[in-house]
Amino acid sequence: MNVLILGSGGREHAIAWKLAQSPSLEKLYISPGNAGTRNVGTNIPVDLDDFASIKMIVIEKEIDMVVVGPEAPLVGGIYDFFRDDYVLKDILVIGPSKAGAQLEGSKSFAKDFMANYSIPTAAYRTFNESNLQQGFDFIDTLNAPYVLKADGLAAGKGVLIIEDPNEAKNELSQMISEQKFGEASKNVVIEEFLSGIELSVFVLTDGTDYVILPEAKDYKRIGEGDTGLNTGGMGSISPVPFAREEFMDKVENRIVKPTVDGLKKDCIDYKGFIFFGLINVNGDPYVIEYNCRMGDPEAESVIPRIESDLLELFVNTAHEKLSESTVEFDPRTAAAIMMVSGGYPGNYEKGKPITGLENVNNCIVFHAGTTIDVDDNSIKTSGGRVIAVTALGVNMGSALEDSYANVDLIDFEDKYVRKDIGFDLINIE
Ligand code: AMP
Ligand code: GLY
């Protein structure tokens, strides 16, 4: 089977690394990929918005399956594009239809879906230009802090948590009337603030059945102790110590099953990952957000713990035969540490040579923002998040020890890592 993975981050490298181990794999392509995916397949440059070019690659390389890494092509309808194209209709696509991707693409869609199927989530209302005044009144009925969410995709920046009610009203006006996040904030969800510890749960579904993959915790803020600006994610740990059987049973019965059943009831075609961003409020799980793809950097700790053949799981997903799959997981803990460019998530420089990659041991190096310099074949930085180093250990401490030891061996100018990944889980373990 020939497979094309779309995307260029650590998540896509992790998926490529795992698929490359499958006996059913013939050729693996990654578009556009990065310097690391070159080690397990062939990179082909492409603009992920350009479905016509993706079609050309699929035809030329005789691709049988397309695995969609990031959300944007899914929200843009790449699944539907394949389904509705005479030439592409039999190609297997891992990722939901455009309607299914609305779970991530529209916060108000996701909230209404959860309300319809009684899935636990924060109380909310949606506002736009036509009922802005009611938005101000709604803020007056809530206790601080106030959670304001741009309805559409806003590159992870569309959620504001504000202490002061007047500032919240001011931000609401800016989001709606001044389009602070462009089209994405024409509609704004205001919701109740939930207090607890977050974790992410991942499911692969064929639209009827599902497999729950190992859960993970990611560290979104740039600064130690979860301070400073939000990033794409600075590291992840899997499993999560507080996600014990009783809690995970609640997650499955109150959240996962009703979500998969609800999609089916709503006739939404969904064959791919569902990422449940959850919060544990006094032992009860609530949904903070859905994503229609794997997490990044969660994939870098979750995928190495999947012992089964991921390609076979994908084939069964696409053929609606997931009930026939058995899945085994590595019980050890995986810790993924993200190495980022100095200045990220603000301005940072690219093109810094990366050294020491040949010295690592007892770990897996997943590339994110890296590129090959064709002039001298060296590997250089090309993004904010540069490399994730994942190690597995009998407990979180030993996994972290190995991943940090290897992080020290890899170098580039102005590299930055958070030194406290897992800090909040130590006493729970
Ligand atoms: P989202 O993009 O919806 O995941 O929101 C980004 C982050 O904002 C989440 O990871 C949470 O840390 C925080 N957040 C979002 N919604 C809430 C909420 N209702 N209560 C508390 N924190 C929230
Ligand atoms: N790490 C969070 C995400 O992938 O959205």
C-alpha cells in the first residue's frame, strides 16, 4: 500500500515513523514533510490548501491512502473533495468530512453538538453583531474569569480568559465588531470557566466503532510553571497518572461514546481521529474542545506507545471495520520534550544549523520545523517548534531523564526548552 501523509510537523513525523514499520507499507510520501520525514519516506513539496496539486501527487505516485495531519485541509473539505472526485473516490482518506471537521472548525457547532447529546461541557452562549448587547448582559451574569472563544480557526490564539468584566466586554466588541481574529471571530462563544487539570484523549473512529488510544497531557505555555504566551505545545506526557480506570470509564461513557453515536445520528461521515481536550473537575471529565486530528506534541508521546500496526488500524478505519482491530499499547511512560527557536511564539530566526543529532540514544527524535539545506546537505531550523525528543521509561521520571539527556546533546543557536515538563504530575504518579 502506498501512503501519502499531509503535513510537516512533529505529529506527521511520528505518524510517518510508525507507518514505516508496517509490513503492509510499500511507499511512503510526506507532503510537504520536514528533514526528519525524509528518513522514513519521500518528501514532496505542496501547499496544503491546493487540493488540485494534492490530487496530482496522488495520481502520479499511485497513492492508496491519504492521512491528513493538520486541521486546515479537513476544515477546508479535503475528505469531501476526494469523495466527490471521480478519480479519487476510492482513495482511503484518514480524517473526517468537512461536516465532521466542524467539531474543531466551529466552536459554536461543537458546543451545540455537545448540548444536543448531553455531553458535559461548560455552560455557554454564542454572540455576534446582532446580539452584542446580550453578550454584555451575559457577561454580567457570569463569575470571573470570563472565557471568550472565537468561533472559527484562529491558529490557537482565539481563546481569551479575562478577569475583569469590563475588559471582557471590550474584548467581545473587538472580536465581533472589529474582527480581531478576522472572520473567525464574527461569532464568539462565551462560556463558564472550569477549574481543574487538563488532559487529552484520542480516539480513532470509523463512524460506528472506536478505539481509545493512550491519553496524554501537553504543556501549552512557553514559560515554566505554565506561564507566559500560548504555544503549539512545549512537550507531552503519556499516560496521565490521574486518568485511572474510573475516570476513563466516565470519559468513555459520558463523552466518547455519545460523541461517536451523535456523529452517526447526525449522518456525519467521520473516519479519523477525534481529539478530546478535557478537563478533570473534581473527578468528572468535561470537554474543553474537540479537534478533528491528532494533537501535536501529543502524537509524539502517544504514537510511540501504540504497539499494533497503525497502517492496519487506518485501513480498518477507512473500511468501517474497526471492530475487527485489536490494539496493544506499551505500558511505559513516554515523555516528549519540544526544542523551540528562541523568541517563539513571538518572532524568531530561522536557518540555524542543528548539530548533535547523531549523538542521541535511548530516544526517538521527531522533527518539526527543520529543513535540509540543499547547498551543503545540513539540517537547519525552519520554524518555531524545531524538534521533539521522545523517550520511554518505566515511570515518568526515567522517561524525562532520558529525553532531557538527549535534548542536551542536540544544539542550535538560541534553542529553548521548558525544563519542567510533567511538573504537575509528579505528586500524582
Ligand atoms: P481551546 O482552544 O478551546 O482548547 O482553549 C485553549 C485553552 O483555554 C484550553 O486549553 C484551556 O486551558 C483554556 N480554556 C478553554 N475553555 C476553558 C474553560 N471553559 N474553562 C477554563 N479554561 C478554559
Ligand atoms: N497540542 C494541542 C493541539 O494539538 O492542538
